[in-house]
Amino acid sequence: MTYKNITKYILYSILLLFFFYFLIINILMPLTPDDFSRATVSHTGKKITNIWDIVYSQYYFYQVVNGRAIVHAFVELFMMLGKDLFNIINSLVFISLCVLILIHSGIKEINKFVGFHFILVVILLWFGLPSIGDTIFWLSGSVNYLWTAVFSLSFLLPFRFAIEGKELLNSNKKAHILMLVLGLLAGWSHENTAMLTGCFLFFIFLYFWFGKIKIARYLYTGALSFVIGALFLFLAPANFNRVKSMGYTDNYDLWRQVKIGFESIKYILKSSQFIFVLFFFLILIYIWTSKRSRVKNNKAIIQVLIYFSAACVSIIPMLVSPEFPPRSFFASATFVVISIVMLYRVISTEINSSLKVISLFILGILLVMSMSRVYLDYNKIHETHTAREALITESKQKGIYSVSLPKMPLATDKYIFVYEINKSPDYIANGVYAQYYDLDSVVLEGDYLKVYTTDDSLAGWYKIYYDSGQSFREKESTYVIHATALDKNQLYFNYPETEIKQLRLDFPASATANVTIEKIVINQNGVAKEIDMDKLGKNIQPVSGILNYSVDKSVLKISIEGENPHLIIRNFNELVETTK
């Protein structure tokens, strides 16, 4: 057996190892209410059974929800064909992402270092992505973020070769057709990914222009196709309808939105600090080593900066976007990873071999420990999901179609994604969950706190932190999205078994808005206890964004404004008035 063959077997073994790990996690990850909603034709409740159902569903989706018709068509296709097929393909897509990152980094052939570089890429993604559970393991999320990143990197691969004066494809009709398809997929994918791809194309064409580099015509075909796809994405009627229906056209405050956007970016940078710190650390090493060396690889550094700049510039327009969750940075983070691997290859000869091996060994141990913890967590989630399905089957056999389900044992974090149902049967996720399993209703077991609001109250995410005497702690928080009439103006929050000293209530970020709370009820062990609203008004401590509040005829009225409006209710355990 030759040395080259041994290298190939080592690489393939590494690929298989990671493939099976991600396959196992995909198997353990259950479907969520958001996935269930894609199992039916939009707005009809009819289960999808054929391709024409998907076409009709996406036409409605394109008109009403958003422009990601191609992406959500894939989601609906897998909901029709089954999650088992998705588990396999999605694991392959992740491996494809890692391979594409290697190729974009300049590694185009199998050598003795390629296995090392592949593990390095996985480490960088695992610790550097701002969010993994809802971008790699969740069905709807992975198609929206992981898959669109692969679409983008696949489309940009011929451009990457063109930087070095090479042609990846033969200049013929097949190349034009392929770039036409890839360009459309990359453009008509996801807003953040399309923005990133567009930024990269802008920088790369500047590079071609100033470098007087001639490129193949099929690259122009691809660029034009990308622009057409992006126009279909951004100019979808749904985008304008959604902005209007959510009230952004009437209450939009640009400066407030920019401040919210900066807060989102700060959170994303904190979540991805591993790759950003590493990038600038390697830049410092490059500057230091380049001063000692007469040979300077300026061309490689320009390529590094193209990828890194595209990643950074692409998030600037999102400052004014109504929504910018951490997972939106997924594709941009992959470009940062590419720039790190490229930069590492430039300076690797200046780094001691023993130091490289020791660093990889330590990071490898941390990776194994983290992946083991994630496996155990998803195994717990899978056990609860299996118990839920067994309970549903047993209840239906007994003719019971309103079911109470056990709570998931874990909450969402960077690696775990849990889309939980609510205590309320009228909550949107509960309704979709019940519809998928042919039930009348589902609710979550356990105690709850219920807030009664009014139609004119601000819609959005509400969050409660409980203090049982040890201060407010994030892990004891509970949140719910208020959708006014859709949830009958009743907000259900989880409620702990311990006695509550204080309660912190966070409101949605907003321009000046009002919230009216008519009643608060605690249900513990099946016993409902109502809060004395007049006493509550005397124990409110405004903290941030509370313009004014008052209690009139036992109804609490609050005016709020700002990025993080919230208040504290003191002596909460003393406000319980009556037992119903």
C-alpha cells in the first residue's frame, strides 16, 4: 500500500467518523412544531402528498410569508418523504460544507495534512458558529442555513479558482447551465446568505478588475443568475406584506433599530468570539513573521481579506433589519473559518510542528468532550419525544384526543435546539403539534403562570425571570410569544415549584407602545390562585424602558419604549389573593 493510499484511508475514516456522529444527532433530533407546519399545504391544513401540493404551498408562502420559496420547498419535500432520508442527506451536506471550506481555503488535493485540516475545520465550526442546534440539526433550520451556505460555497467555487488564474469548468454550454442553476440557488436562498454572496462577488470582481484578470464567460452567467435569484428573494410580495402587517411601516424608528442591531451583533460576536479572536491572533503572527521573512505572500493575504471582509460587510445591512437572530450569521461565520484556514496555511511553516500537534490534540479533546455532552443531551430529548409519541398513541387508542405532554428536559442553547409547546392549547405551536398528530389539542404538563392581556397590547416576545431568593437566574427564565387574538390574549409561562420572592417581566423591544394586563393567575398542582392586582401595582419597580404605569379598577396599564423594557414585581409571594 502506497503512502498516498494510506493518506486517503485516513481521510475517509475521519470523514466517516464525523458523518456517523452527525447522523446519530440528526436521528435523535425530533421534528418541531415549525417542521410540522411544513407538512401541510400553506393555509389549507391539507397534508402534502405530492409535488403539486408543494408548488401551491410555496406560491402562497411566497405571497404571504417570505421569499425563500426554494428553501422551504426542500423542507416540505422532506416532510413528505420522511425524516429518515433527511437525516442521511443532511449529514452528507455538513460533510460537504467542511470539504468546500477546505477547497476554498486552497486545499485542492489529498496530502498528508488534509486530515489535520479537516479536523481543524470541524473544530472551528463547532466552537465558532454562533448557533449549531438550530442550523445543523433542526430540519427547517439546517435547510435554511447549512444548506444555503453549501449552495453559496458551491456557486462561488469557480470564482475561487479564477483568483489563481485557473478554470474549474470547461467553457461550454454545460458550464453555463450549471452556473445558471447554482447562481439561482445561491441568490434565491436566504437573505443573509444572499447578502454575503453578493458582498463576496463585489469584492472578487474588484479584484479581477484591478488585477486585470480575464475570467471565463460562464462566471458572468453565474453572476447574472445570482442577481436574478436574489431579486426573486428580496422582492417577494410577502416581504412587503409582512413588514406592513407587523407594523414596521407605521412605527419604524431607524435609530432605535440600529441600536437593536448593534446589540444583536455584539451578542453574535460574543457567541463567535473563538474564531474572531483566533483570526486576529493569526494576523498578528503573520505581521510578526513577515517582518523577519523576505518572502511575503501578499496574494494569499488579499484572498484572506476578501473572505473576511465579505463576512463582516454582509452583516451591516442587517443593522436595520427587523429581525437578526444569531443563526443568521451562520454563512458569514463559515467565511471567517475559510479566512482562518487560509491564514494558517500561510504562516504554518513559521509555527513549530510540536506546537501544532499539541494545540490540535488539546482542541481535539475539548471537541470530543463537547460532542459527547451534546450527544447525551439529545439522547435525553429523544427519550422524552419517544415518551410523548407513546402517550399520544395510547391516548388515541382510548379515544382521548386532548393530551397533556411531558416537558422537554432541556432548553435551547448554542448546541441544543428545543422548540417547546406551551401550557396553552391556543398557542400556535400547540395547534400545529395537535394537527400533525390528528389530535384536538395538546398542552404541556406542569404548573404555569397565566397573564391575561388585551387586543391592543404589544405583540412579540415576553419573558419572565423568577427569583426564589437567590437572585434572577437565566436558567429559571421562561418566555412566550404574544400574538394577540391568535392566542386569545392569554400568555402561559412555566412556573417553578419553589416559592417566588420576586419576578422580572421583560417586554418586547419597541417604540412607544402599551401593554394592558387584566389578570394574573398561578396554577399549581391543579389549583388556581389569582394575584391581587391592586397590591401588585404597589410592588412594581420600573427598571428600564417603562415610561409610566398605573392600576385602575384592578387592571394594570403600562407604557413602554426601548430595546429592553422590563420591570420587577417585588414581594410576589405575598400577592396571592384567592384560591379559585
